[in-house]
Amino acid sequence: MSLLIARARGAFSRFFAMLMKEFIQLRRDRITLATMITVPLMQLFLFGYAINTTPRHLPTAVLLQENTDVGRSVLAALRNTAFFDIRHVATGEAELDSLLRSGVVLFAIEIPAGFERALRRGETPAMLVAADATDPVAAGSVLGALEGVVRSALSRDRVITVAASSPAPFEIRQHRRYNPAGSSQLNIVPGLLGTILTMTMLIFTALSVTREVERGTMESLLAMPIRPLEIMLGKIAPYVAVGFLQASLIITAGTLFIAANLSIGYTFSTLAQNQLQAVQMAMMFFLPNILLSGFMFPFAGMPVWAQWVGECLPLTHYIRIVRGIMLKGADLADLQRDGLWLAGLMLIAMTIAVRRFRQTLD
């Protein structure tokens, strides 16, 4: 019996020693420890609070062709509903089209002249609604609620009498712009292009410096009369050529997007101590890109704080640019806001990467 107890104690002491050794090793590898803790928390936080498959408060513009009681009643109802967020009251159809094409709003509602008079005569006037259908999920979920909002507003304000069981005394003519068939492929393919570029560019450059360290060639690199910025540009340039090949359909937007992602990947490379840590950092950055850029879930349906996080991701602006070019026929003026965002993110990432580059192996 004493022999069994002694063996058990010996086995437990060896197990405890190995356990403590692993905890010490894990404490020394702080990036891996942070990844193990941060990634599950990030997933729980994003899926629990940021992702919303039933979007609310979607940006909307309204054009009132007549200043009547019905028009004001409908506008007030749209302001008070949770579905629409009235950002602009347009003064003409040209302004309404520009707001929709540039992506400032997702919906454009027009109440034509003579709408109230036709209602009081018992006719069935038409209210015009143009929706940015480049995101079919966001457009489809809200268009179905518009008739109920307008009908309730007219009944509540007693502008006209609308019986609950009778058909609506007006017609809503929907125009799904840029994707009238609601094809999901037209929504997914532009975003998928940016997603693939994000993954490949991040991982390629995240391994660039750590690969030099692990192969033992960093000493030779540091001994050369070359500056950190020149090293970074030299390492990024080959992957820029690869990125150009992948983004050959949209070269102009791809330039800033590729450079921004490569700079972020290079920053990770200067922070990581080995290639595994570099890949872990790249994947941690890739997760919010997928969830908060508008690629998988409607961007406008996210909370305000999640939208601000999404605005700081290059993929968000690249998807808007690609969809604008491919589906809307947008020009440079319509896309300048997202282009400036990409340029700013690229400059910030490049500045951090150059400052973080270590001149010595320490």
C-alpha cells in the first residue's frame, strides 16, 4: 500500500511540475495568452451586441413635392419610427438620386405633388420609394414595414379616415436600385473580393519580419545601410504586385486597400516574436473585418459604436467602393469619402509600422 501511495505522490509531483512549467511558459508568451483570452471575448461581444439581422434606424432621405398636412404627417411618422432615420429632406430629385448613389442614405422616399388631394378624392395615389438594394437584407426587411407606418400615421393624425380592415388608400411603388432582382451574388461577390485580399495580404506581410528572425537572417538585414521605411517598402512591394493581380478589376480602389492592409500586416510583423504570433494577430484583425464591415451583416443595422469600429476597418470602405463601381456606376465624387478613409488608414498604419520597426534584435 505504501508503495502505491509513493508512486501516486511521485506521479502527482511530476504532473504538478509540468503544469507549473506550462503556466510559466504561457506567461512568458504574452501574445498567445492575450489571443486565447481576447478572441472568445471578441466573438461573444460581436455576435451578442454588434450583429443585428433585423436592422433599424436605416439612413433615409425624403422629398416632399408638396407642403401639406399629409406630407408633414408622413414625415413625422417616419422620424418617430425605429425603421428609418431621416438624415436629409431633399429639395429635388437630383439631390435625392445623388444621396442614394453616393451611399449617404439607403432609402429615398418621395411624396409627389397632389398626393393629399388624390387621397381626399378617393383615388389611389402612389408614394415612390427607391431603395439601395446592394444590400438586399437591409432593403427587404424595411420596405415591408413602410405601408404600415404611413397608414398608422394617417389614421392617428386623422388627416383622412382609414379603416383597419380596408385596403390602403395609397400605393407604394418600390424601386430596388442597383440590384432589382435582389440577387445575393451581387452583394456577396464584391465583399468576397475584399475579404480574400484582406486575408492574403495580412498573413503575407505579418510573416515578413518574423520569418527573417526565425531564419537567422535579421542580423544581416540590420547590418545593411538601410532605413526602416526602405525595408518596409521593399518587403511590401512584391505583395503589392500580387494584390494588383488579384484586384485587377478595380485597380484604383485596390491600390489604397492593398497598401492599407499590407501596412497593418507589417505592423503586426514588427510586434510579433514569431510567425505563429503574427498569424494569430492577423486572424484577430480579420474577425472584426468579416463581421463589422457590412460583408456578412447589414452595416446600417449595427449599433453606433459598432459602426464606428467598422469605419476604422479598410474592408468596410473597400466594399462600399467596389459595390458603388460595380452596381451603381458611381464616379470619383461619389466615392471620395471612402477613398479618403482608406488613404488615412493606410498612412496611420504605415507610420506605426515604421516607428515600431526594431533597429536591433532586442
